[in-house]
Amino acid sequence: MGEGIAARHLADEGYEILDRNWRVGRLEIDLVIRSGNTVAFVEVKTRRPGVQTPEEALSSAQRRRIRRAAGAWLSRHPGAAAEARFDIVAVEVDRRGRCRVRHIPEAFYGDDA
């Protein structure tokens, strides 16, 4: 549910969706998007409001796995981007089913621990 909502939101913002649920081995990237010459590797976090912010829900181990998956994606798509970044899309769904979507560009960096 959250990934579909996030993909629609990003497409509405003008991003090109390059891949959804891209896997290599045990690694996965929720969304790969592009704007201009920048590719972003997006982790989608779906939560109820007030429980934990999506940024807090992304562990250092998850960031490492996303970075490794991004490296694999880039090696299979040479020339796809001059720049790359790591984003989070937070999808908060309240008890009535209403959604609030926040796109957080550069939510973490490739050299984070």
C-alpha cells in the first residue's frame, strides 16, 4: 500500500519511476526515481501518526543494505545518473485511512555509519 502511494506522489512531483521493489540477492530498494541527472534510491516507510517518525525507523543496518543495493543497481545501469542520493518517503495512515505523504530528499548519505 505505502509503496504505491509513494510512487504516485513522486510521479506527481515530476519524478520518473525507474524501478519498484528492485532486488538483487537479499537486498532490495523500494523505489528508484530520477529527476534530471540525479537518481534517488527511496526507502518507503508506512506508519501510523505518532508512533515513530519514519526517519527514526530506518536503522543503520537498513541504511547499509540500501547503500549496497544502490551500488549494485548503479553497476547494472551504467550512465543512469551523474549523481545519486538516498531519500525516504514517509506515508502516515491515520485510523480513518487518510494518508499524509512526506518526501525527504537526502534523508541519509552514502557514508553514514
